[in-house]
Amino acid sequence: MRKIISAFIIATMMAACSSTPTKEQDGAKVEDRTLQKPIETKKPITVDTTPVTPGKIDPGTALAGDPALRDPNNILSKRVIFFDYDSNLVKEEFRPIVSAHAKYISQNGKARMVIQGHTDERGSREYNIALGQRRADAVKQMMSVLGAEGARVETVSFGEEKPRTQGTGESAFSENRRAEIVYQGE
């Protein structure tokens, strides 16, 4: 009788160890972030070779005091690059702004800047921090291709934490999907 009970216990244990299909855990879902629009093809970057004219300022002082950076008639006063939904591609209409700031930073040895990446409130916090960083890095990469020294351009992501416009809806969302250029000393 003992042999029969022992054999039964061993058979039960072996059956319990056999492989059975497992069910996926519910907590491990991945957020679906598929693009709404087809991916745009990259166009070649054209570089404007005319020199950026900074205002008259002592090179030893902070460049944030340069009047060219605040003159509304100067392209350097434009500091915001807007992005499409879930994209870090710098749109064609903002490339002249990035180009002008790249030239300014390369022509002014003391100039330093931080590019701040932002997103709208859609998506998880972690995803938005990463997307904001990709946006800031995309602007920095374009500037470095155009001659700006990478060591003088820093990037940071705020994700959805510092919205430009409050509210929900596409008009608010489009204002919050951006990268901002901030010069040291501002």
C-alpha cells in the first residue's frame, strides 16, 4: 500500500511540474502611441550664410543683455519651436529660427543656452519626459549640424509639467508641444 501511495504522490508532483500555458499579467500593458499621420520624409537643411548681427554689447557681459535677442524685428527674438503630435521632427517653418540661433551661438563665444523640451498632457508622465527630451535633443542636434558647439547647448525636458496654455483641446495641446530656447542669464 505504501508503494502505491508513494507512486501516486510522485505522479501527482510530476504532473504539477509539467508546463502549462501562462496568462499575461494585466499590469504590464504598453501604451499604444501610434502616429495619427504618416511619417514625414526629411528634407535637406538649407543654411542661411548671412551673419547674425548681434546688438552692440560688451563681450564680457552676459549675452542675455544683447538687444538683438529681444528685438521683435530680429529672428533671434523667436525662441519657441512647435511640434506635431507625438513627434520630435523639427518642422520646416521653424528651421530658420533654429539656424539663426545656431549661427548666433557659434559667432558669440560666450553664449550658452538651454533648450527646454515640453509636451501636452496626453500620454504617461514617463513617456512625456522622454518625448520632451527627444524634442530638445532634436533642436540641439540640428544646431550642432549648423555649427553650434554642443558643449554650449544644454537640453532638459519638462514633459507636461510646465504648460504654456492651460486647457484641453487641440488648440491648447498644440501650444504645449514645443521646445524653448533660453539663453544663460535670462
